[in-house]
Amino acid sequence: MTLAEFEDFRESTKNMTAVQRAEAYGIDISLIDENLRLTPTEKIRQNDIALNQAEALQTALHQTRAQSGIHRLPPR
């Protein structure tokens, strides 16, 4: 977004609430609301799930590289 586009957006949404402006910009407020409703225990549980998935992906990547003989990605 260029500065001119941002200024146009800001001008066209100046009478909106922050939530309305965020939605107009394309932010899914429902996801924020859902996460704010989570208890600390639920947040930790979700974090653990995400961490386990990331570790599983990393393990799969290492196994795939070992099987194919690729240990490093080529330079860009």
C-alpha cells in the first residue's frame, strides 16, 4: 500500500470505530475475539499443539534431506 493509498483509506474510514476500520482493512476480528476468550490453560494447550506440529515438520524435513542426500539448501 502506498502512502497515498493509506491516506485515502484513513480518510474514507475516519468516522469508523477501530474495529470497523480493521474489518475494512481485511482483518478477521472474529479470530482475535476467539483467542481473547481462551483461558491461559487453553492458550498453553494451543501453543503446545503448534510447537509439536513445527517439530514434526522439522523432523520430516531432516528425514527427507537425509534420504535424498541433501543436507543444505542451495544458495539463492
